[in-house]
Amino acid sequence: MAKPEFWKNNKRYYDLKSYWRNLFGCNVHKLSIDAGFTCPNRDGHVAAGGCIYCDGRGSKLRQMGTLPSVTTQIQNGKKYYAGHADKFIAYFQTFTNTYAPCDHLKQLYEEALSKPDVIGLSIGTRPDCLAPETVSLLKQYAENYHVWVELGLQSVHDKTLQFINRGHNFQQFLDAVNVLAGCKLNICVHIIIGLPGESDADVLKTAKTLAALPINGIKVHSLLALDGTIMGDMYKNGSIPMISKEKYVALTSDVLEVLPPGLVIQRLTADGYRDIFLAPAWAGNKLDVLNSINRELERRESYQGIYYK
């Protein structure tokens, strides 16, 4: 397989920056927003304590005290990216950003969309937090703006979802995709590589299953052990191993090879807050991880989508 011409980058996968340049002809950046949401997996509606890898603190802004308004967060983000971006996506990132009455969501989303050079939304949420009126609202925005719905999944295997205390199953994720697909909304799915109990075949099953669904993008994260989490405690007492950099690079490359060449790769690694970060040490150098993945694909003479069917 030759590298698709529409990628227009020096990577062996279709990254988000290239996608947006293809779509809008300019540099686009996400502006992260903490709008004060919580999560049904933390507040007792679904479960308590959240996913076993989540520290529950939210953004750094939240830790500093009263959250600034959406407007202030966008203004500060635009100043940070001054000279590096022409247009912006308001990224409602922290916790579950559809977990509120629709009227409240509309107020927050429209506050963001009213700002100059904000051309769309990216909404981080859970598969079990998409009320019909919320989906209808997002579809309305998608008629005039560039809108992504980011669904946390992590794995297609229910045994894993139960172990990590996700509070939903794979069928609920499929139901969410079915509700969102077939319109102008873009769907991005989050997965984690290195989850306890998952084999290489399990990871590839997740990738191949997602490759067959009507989704538009993916974020791949490495499993992190953070202090103050159940996962962190498991790591400290030696009850779970953490994936090595070599294994992560190899598995991520395997995943890329089976995904459609037009699927947007929004992320390929993750890091945590340095003050509570425990392991794996290699995950602290994101650029090195990304370069290692590209080198591994070069070594294989491979690209994203080479084995996609």
C-alpha cells in the first residue's frame, strides 16, 4: 500500500492536523474547556469512584479554585495559540460533557460557538449519557458547525469494561454510535492499550471492531498508573504490570495497520499530571513515543490501513 496522497504529512498515519488542513485549508487547534461537569460513574448515578485509572480531580483550572467562564477559557486559549492557529474548536473535555439538562448544555455550547474564529465543538462524553434531546441539539449544531462527539470506550470487551469500572457495556456503546451516525456529526472513540488482562489479540479485536463501525476518528491512550487511583494502588502493590514502551509501540502500530486509512488519528499516547504520575516512565515523553511509532511503521514498510478490509 502506498501512502494516501490526502494525508499531506510526513507521518504514516492520518493525523488530526492534516485532516483539518485538508478540510479548512488552515491550522486549527482545540481549546480545552472545563465547564464544571461531573460524571455519573462518580456521583452515584451509575457507580461511585469512577474508572479505576481516573484520579477524579478534573482539569488544572478546577484545582486552582472557581472555574473561569467558558468565554474566559476560550480567550485565554486563543492567546496561548496566537500565531499558531487560524480557527478553533471548543473542546468540552473534563468529565462527561453531556451530563446535564439540555437547556444548560445549550447555554454552554452556544457561549463557545458565539466567539470569533470558533468553528465548532468537540464534546467528550460517555455512551450512556446521550439523551435524545441532547443528540438532537448536537445534530442541529452539526448543520452549521464542525462537531465531534468523543465517546470514551477503552475496550470492546465487557470483561475489561467491568474490571475497570466503566459503568457501561459494549452494547451501550454500539447503541450510542447508532444514534449518532448517519448525520453530519463526527464520532471519535477513545481506547486504551495495556489494560490488565487483555492479550494482543484482545487489543486487535477492539481495533478491528471499531474499523467496521461508522466512526470518524480515534484516540489511542496508554494505560497510566496515577497516585490516588485504584490503578495506582494496584501498581504500587505489584498486582498489575505496566506495558513496556516496546510493546506499546508495536501494538499501536498493529492497531493503525487495521484501521481505515481515512480514519482520523486524534491521539496516539497519553500522559498524566506530573505530581501524581507513577508509571510507565516512558509515557512522560510523548514526542519520543510518537516518533517511535512512526519509526516502527517505517521499519515494517507499513502505513495506517495496510491491512484494513
